[in-house]
Amino acid sequence: MIKAQSIFKTFTIGGESVNVLNDINIEINDGEFVSVTGASGSGKSTLLYLLGALDAPTSGEIIVDGTHLSKMNDKQTSEYRRKRVGFVFQFYNLIQNLTVEENIVLPVVLDGKKAKGYAAKSDELIALVGLENVRKQKGALLSGGQQQRVAIARALINDPHIILADEPIGNLDSVKSAEIMKLLQKINREKGVTIVQVTHSRESVGYGTREIRLQDGKVV
Amino acid sequence: MSIVIKHIWRNIKEKKLMSALIILSLAISGALLFVALSIADVLDTVADSEFQSVTTVFLLIFVVTSFMSVFVVFSSFKYVMALRVKTLGTLRSIGADKKRCGNLLLLESVVYGLISAVFAAAAGIVLLLILGKALSGGTAALVISPTYILITVLFCLLLSPICAYLPVRASEKYSVKELILQTHRIKEKKRLPVLLVGLALTAIGVLLVLINALKYEEWAVYCSLFVSLAGFVLCVGPLVHYFMALLGKVFSNNFTVRNMRENRSHNTIAVLLAIAVAVVFMVNSANAILIGATDKSFALYNYDIHISTKTNDAIYSAAEVAQVGGVSGITAADGIYYQSEADAGGHIPVMNLYGMSLSKMNAYFNLTTEEEITAQDAKTILLSRDYLEREKLAKGDTITVGNAEFEIAGIIKEMFNSGNVGVLSEGDFEELYGVSRYTLIAAKSDIPDAARNALRAEGFQTAATVADMLARIKSINADLFTTVNYIIVLSTTAGVFGVLNNLLIAFASRKRERALLRSIGMSKRQSAKTILVEALITGLTGGSLGLVGGLLLTAVIPAVFLVFEFPVKSVPLSPAAITLCIICSAAICLLASLISLISNSKLNVIQTLREEIL
């Protein structure tokens, strides 16, 4: 379960304080597929980064499966991002000069384990995302949709409980967007992975189980 | 191969120019270190005492070139880190901690070091072979020490991560979010403290030279050179920045000049050029001193033919001296005693100790004493002024030479044989060294070349004209300094790569700006003009600052020469050299900007604006 309690987040831009999140309180249960929506500047991505321990709230608490994220140091948050959370970004964020297989097992390598030990798992994920034909291709040579599939497979390699997706279809056309959303939905239903996505797209909200709408930093 | 190594190797291959620059710079330094360590062993196979100081020369060249290499490699790694920001963001987002990311980047630098080490060792061996042959007239044998190879390899392996360390640590300051979103901003360094520290170091370095008490200490000279160079390198970055800011204010109506103020890449180029120009200027000033001093020194010989053995053995009898005198073309001949490196008790050795009467000295050498001396008493010695100054002796003092004491009876004014000359009477010399045969025969002639040939035909195979000797010394100096200049040119080539690289970075970083300007009406020609003006300003700035630095560093040269027991009174300044430095800097920048000009002419405005938005 993910709990965000009394979350405030303030940024200082050009000497002025901007309150991006104002007293956010949300709970996301295991296995949910939640879409966080709202206009630009409503604080959606900021909330997502807080849930992923990429940033820290100005005040408030985020508790994931009983763990208070604010009490973790850099090593612990890194481990959290490696093992308990998978990230999917709008611009894929692959390592361009690594192949599909190499990108997928990267979190394993960062965990200090041998990639060879995860060969079977990697094969399973490559099959899941439908990239068997391009497994030896480097990231730079893949299409947008293919890169996003690799990003999803990478997010799953360490069997995380949660996937956090920041505008996963923001850079894709409608056909590829549908493919990606169906894949995320499949992962949510078949593997029980909790998915929290930030999205502008009304169509993608339909793939989820719940919507949280933000406006001016508050849940509406 | 592990994924990490594959990733690093592919990174290196992707940026070929950058990688070549880093490897070349490290390899040049490594090769020079190997040569500096090994050259003495190679020249020992020839047993020629003329080359005792070569190791020191090459160590100094190594230190100077390393400064340039360090700067080039450091600024290259700063750019590499900038390129790796996106990768770092990805890795941090999927769970890599700061330490792991930092280690990955340092590992990349170690791989560069490893590749450079191979090239450094190979280039070092080739350079050693060439130098050894050049300096010994082709007789030296190649001696390769595994220990020196290992030191060279370790040097490259260590220098690379040392240069990368600060940029890597700087990248760890950014938060994960900043890295992922690439919203990190490079914090402006505090320039004024760096400038003040740099100025202080430069002043200390130069002052160390001027402080008399320490002037003759080798350690002080090396320290002063190192500290001066370090100070200059620290100063030049802030000075470039302030200079560009000043230009921007003076020419505030000029868009191009105003824009250069915060352009880091152009500032880096100017710094690179400044260091290169300073180093080249300093080395060439040293070369000019050596050439001038050699000419002056040989002008003090008042005879044409010199006969001695290579090891200065005392073998020439009076009969042989007479025989020389009787050879066709010889107008006068005399035997002279000579001892090199005469032990002087608690003082530095008298490197050139002659045993001759005053009349012989007046006849065969253009040497004069400060006070006229008509006769030299027993147990007295004449010494060069430079030697007395260095050893804090004066006329009337006593000095122990060999196992006897001599009173200093006269001061030789001229700077002859590095200013380390002593003259004993013939009787004193004979008693001191127990010799009765002369070490050298000095002869005068009408036609030196013919006389030399005639003497050789008589069996005096070592007969050489003084002109021959001068030519040989000049040739050795020329070989040495040609080699030095080749090395400086190699290092400068690495610097030119750096200039080219940074100009391309400058262009790439402002691609969007150029596309924007084009979209609102700037023509291709106007855009090209801005590139050329920026290159010209950068070149002139770098050249001018480098010249200032070079002129400051030439203050250290007299002290460096003193280490080789070569007193230098003044450093000649050539207006031609000064002009050439500035012109070359500007020319290098203009030529290197050609690639940017070509890229600019092919700029796709729409594509660029779209890409940058994404």
C-alpha cells in the first residue's frame, strides 16, 4: 500500500516560492491501476517523483508498504528504486548504446548480481513485451514504442511491487499508445503489480481502475 | 564482457574525437616521462659527459607538457560528464546510488588511462630510440627498462582518473530529479578567489627565483617552475572570463561579443591557447638563450685548432706540442693543462680548471681579469665571477682545490664555459695532479681547415677546428631543442584538437539559439560571421594572455639554466616571436572554426527547434 499523508511541496523559482502540492492525502492499495490526471502545473509529476523517492516533500510523509521514505538515505532510496519500484518515463530513458537485453538487466547489474543469472527472467520479459525480434538491437535503433516496451520490461526485472509511469504514452502515436496501455493493463491484471501513471490522455485513464485528479496542487 | 565494460567501450567509440584527444594528451605525457627516465641510461652507453643534464631537461619538459595535458584531459572529462548526465539520470532512476554512478565514470577514465598507457609506452620507446641516436650521433644503444615502462603505465593509469575526479564529484551534487529532467545547472565557480590564489602562486614562483639565497638551489628552481606554472594555469581561467566580460561591456552594442561573456567553451579554448602559447614562448626563449650563449662562449677562444682526447687525458708531451707547431699552416701552438670537475672541497667543483701561464691565457683565450694581473703567484687561482658569486667567495679568500689551498688572486670577467672556470699556474697544476704531459694542445693557423687536415695526417686524429666544435655543440643543441619543439608541437596538436573539440561543443550547445536567430531573420552569412568573430576573439584573447604568461615564466628561465650551471644574464625578447604567438593563436581558432562553419551552413532550422523542444 502507498500512503501519502499531508504532503506539501514547495519550489523556489526565481526567488519566489511556488506551492506545487498542497496538503495531498492519498492511499493506493496493492494491485490498483491509478491514473493521476490534471492540467499542466497541477503537480502530477511532482507527486509521482515523491512516490518514487526521486524527490522529497517539503513536509508530510510518504509510506510505502510500511516504509517511511523520508527516513531513507541515498543508499536506501537507490535500493528502493531498484527493487521495489519500477520507473517508466515519457522519453524512455534507455541507455542508447546498450542492447534491448542489456537495458533490461541493468537494474540487476546495479544490484551487484550477475546478468547471466537473470537470463531466463529477461527472456520471459522480452516475450511479454513482444520484442523477441529485436533483442540484440541497441536502444538508439528502436522505435518509440519499442523503446517504451524495453523501459517497461526493465521496470519489471526485479519484480517490483509498484510501477510508476510518467506520461508513458506522451511521446507515442495512438496505435502505439494503445499497445503500451494494454501491456500495462496486462501487467497489472496478471502480475498484480500496482501501477501509478501520470497522464494527460483521457483514453489511457480508461485502462486504469481509479483516477486521482489534481488541480492547483490539491486532489479534487 | 560485462555490460558495464561494454557500455564504457561503446561510449569511447561513439565520441572518437574526444576520446582521441584524451588518449593523445595522456600518451604524450607518459611518453615524455619514459624518455626522461630512460635517456640517461641510453646515453651512458656512449660515455659522453656532455649529456649529464639531459635527464633534467626532459624531466622539465615532462612537467611543462603534463600541465597542458592535465588541462586538456580535465576539460575533456568535464565535457564527457556533461554528456553522461542523461545516462546518470537513467541509472539513478533505476536504482544506482551516487557512489556506483561515480565509480562507473571513474572506471571509464581508467579505461582511457589503460589505452593511453599502451600508446605512451610504445611512443616512449620510439622517441627514446630517435633521441638517443640524434644526441649521440647514432652510436647510442637502446636500453629499455621494465621498471620505467611500469612507471609510465602507472602514470597514465593514475593521471586519467585524477583528471576525471573533480568533474565526477561535481556530477554527484545534482539530485536524481535534476539529472533525469536535465534541469541541473552548473554552479558558477567563485573566480576571484581562484584568481587571487593563482596570482599569489605565480608571484611566489617568480620571487623564489629572485631570492638570492635560494637562487642556486636545484630544489628551489624546480619548485619555482612548478609553482609558477600552477599559478599561471589557475589564473588564466578567471582572467579570460573577466576579459571577455570587459569586452562584452565595452562592445555592449555588438551581439556577438556580448554573447561570448558566458560562453564556457570559448573560455576553455582561450585558456588552452594561453597555456600552450606560454609554454611554447618559454621554450623558445630558452632556445634563443642557449644559441646566443654558445656563440658568445666560443668567441672567447683565441685559437683555431683544438687537440685533445675525448676523456681529457694528459698525454701530450712537449715534443708533440713542438711537432704540432711545426706542421704546415700552424702559426703558433702551446700545450695547456686541463681538468674537468676539479674537486673544490666544500664548494661546487670547478668544472673547467686550466693550468696555464697568464701569457698563454692572454694568447689563446680572450679572457680578462677584473683587475689587471701581470703575474700569477704560486698557490693562487683565478676564478670566474659567476663561480665566485654562486659560492659567495671573493678575491683574497682561500679555496681548496684537490688537496691544496689556493688564494683567489683574480676574477675572470667573461662568462666562459658556463661561468665555471678556474686558472692555476702550470707549476701548481703539475704539483696538484702529478702530471707533466699536457691535456690539450691549442694552435693558431692561417687556414684552420687545411691545418686540421694536415695535423690529422701527422697522426693527431683528434684535431678539430674550434669552428667544428662550435658547429657540433650547436648541432647538439639544435637536435635537443628541435626534439623539444617537436614535443611541444605534439602537445600543441593535442591542444589544437582540444580547440577543435571545444569549438564544436560551443556550436552544439548554441544550436538552438542559432536556429532561433535564423528563424527570426538572421542570414546564413551573418550567422557565419558570428562564428568567425567568436573564433578570432577567442584566439586573440588566448594568445595575448599566453604571451603575458610566457613573459612572466621567462623570468624563471635564468634560474633553470643555473641548475645546469649556465648563468644567464638576460632573456632576449623577439618582437617577431611575440607577434607570431598572437597570430598563430588567432589562426588556429579560425582554422578550427571551419568545421563549425560547415555545420552551420547545413543547419536545419525546423529540425533543430523541434529536437530542442523535445
